[in-house]
Amino acid sequence: MTATILSETSVPGLPSASGVEIIGGTAYIIGDDAPLLYQLDAHTLAVTGRVPLFETTAFGTGRLPKADKPDLECMAALIWPDGRPGLLLLGSGSLPTRTRGWFVPTAGASQPPEVVNLAPLYDLLRPQLPAGTVLNLEAAATTETELLLFQRTVGRADAALLFRLPLAATLAFMASGGAAPAVGRLSFELPEIAGSPAGFSGATFVDGLLFVTASVENTTDAVLDGEVLGSFVGLVNLDTQEAAFARLAWRDGRAYRGKVEGLAVRRSMGRHHWELLLVTDDDQGGSTAVVADVTMV
């Protein structure tokens, strides 16, 4: 598997990109330091709109403070229980202030985002964590029948987890407090850079394939940032519970040192060949959109 960067574009005014989904010609991007959902032209990568998620007076500096932000790290396109298509945005759960989410309708007349209380769902996930780890969800994806949530545990090679939940039952539980869904769990061994293990950072399910990203930071803290060492793109086989990864590199072979936080498939270019749109966070409030060529060999 190879993952080659074709271009990298700064996205001004979008702090700390953390997830991306493409619907039609629009790329939707969340930032973990922002109270907004950003809309970009998926081809030109120009910002075309911003959807306010909540009111706040703490965004004056262009970044929400760590202590206050909902830390939106996960986003997935889906159909809400009432039949509306939209995007589900989820906080990481790494602090009590990070258990909020939003459902954002994406079709028809403009409708405001709706707050989703994630605390009951996260209470179901925490008992599934290895001892000594903190819930820290960094990516989400949906199959036809499942909601997939990815746990990022920095500094440990034994706690890269994928939670598998029944999609319809889990959405009903979040939307109206229905019966608690069953929680399945898979554990993965992710690649390392310089002795530091990667952690899941993004996911999307397209054409029966589960694409993921994983980035490497030299830190053991779920809240504090560390030195970024690089990122990987991978494909996960849910049936065999195996994953294949490629380290992101420039065309000349130089390793990419950025922190990839999310991905979407921009187009399929043939069998085992895709063009991906990745988003990155430099931990200083900056974000980029990266176009990458990924090939299974």
C-alpha cells in the first residue's frame, strides 16, 4: 500500500481541523477548537460557508480554550431516526465538557443544528477501555448497519480500539433515550514511528471499504499535545479484523510530518486506487487540506 501526497493547501480561518466528510460537491470540516461547521468546495477547497453550532464568547482569539471546547473530533454522514440526512458530530469524551454532540441536517430547507447528549453513550463505552486509559474518541464512520467509533490512546500500543455499535439502535438511544445498544470492541496494533505508537485519527466507510488515518505524537496525555512525528493511511477489514497501513510521504519519498485528523474519499480512480482528501491540525490553530493518492499494491 502506498500513500502519496499530491498537494497541501492551507485553510485560513479554520482552526485545528479534526474531521471531514464529502457530500455531493461539498466538503464539511469540523475543528476541535471551533464552534462552527465549515463548508468547502470539494474540488477547489475554497471555504463556501460556515454553520454556527452553538453560541460562545470564547472564540474571540480564533480558538476555543481547551477547558471550554466540546473537542469535536468525530463526524459521520448518516440518516437520523426521523429520516433526515445529515452529519453527526461528536465530542471526544476525554473531559466532562466533551460529551456533547450535534446533528446537522444537510438536505432541504436550512435547519439549525440540534444538540445531542453523548454522556449516556459514553458511559457504555468506558467499561470497555483497558485499565488506566481515558475515553478519547477521534473518529467515526457508518456502514449500512453499524456506527463505528475509534478510540485513540496515545503512548500505548495496546489500546487502539474500534467500538462497533448497531446503527439504528444507537441513533435511537442518542435521539430519544431508547434501549441501550450492545457494544462490540476490536483491538488493533498500529504502526510506530521512533518508538511511539500511532493512534486512530480519522475514518470513513466507502464502497464497502473502511479507510482510516492514524497519527503519531510523542505524548502520553489525552488532552495535552505532543511533538508530531507523522501520519499513516490504512484500510481495515472488519471481517478478518486486520489492517494495512502506509506512511504518508511526498512524491520524492520524504516522510510527511503533519498530523492528519480526518479523511474522505474524493474519488475512486480504479480498482485499488483512490484520491483522498485529508485534513490536518498543526496544534497551533492552523489547518491544511491534503490531497493524497492511495494505491493497494
